[in-house]
Amino acid sequence: MSHMVKNVKSSSRFPKPSTGECSWLKYWNNHTHSKATKCGACGNKSDIVGGHVINILASRNHWFITPLCKSCNAKTKPFWVETELVPVPSNL
């Protein structure tokens, strides 16, 4: 399923989830029961991180995590991802 997303500004102030994982990418892996192997936007297989995004076609009030390469994680305009969006814990 495709999602139109936009990166959340200043999300680097949350270096890891409050749920105990050591990174946002591990958080995504745990909640999808899979392992991220490529960027959900461009397919790049290196420098993958758990990117904070909003789904601009559904809910702009909620943040989600999805695998992104560092380049796509720096985009300022909306873009499509082909990966699952995992809600960020509400207790950030």
C-alpha cells in the first residue's frame, strides 16, 4: 500500500522510542514483525533509519515511523512510501 507522507520537522529531538528499543528503525521492525531492508521511498538499501512522518492524506495529527534512507529522511516536500506506517507512541 502506498502512502503520501511528509517528514516531521525537528523529530531528531526524539533519539529513541520510549518503548525500550534502541532506535526508531528497531521500533518499526518490532511492530511490523519484519526487517527493513530498503528505503520505503526510493528503494536505497544503505543508510536506512526510522523516519518520522505524517500521512498527509489521512491524519496530519499523528506521527508515524517508516524506513527511509538518510536522503529521503531529509526531504522537505511530500513524497510516496511503499512501506507500512507504524504509529509513534503517544508518550514521547
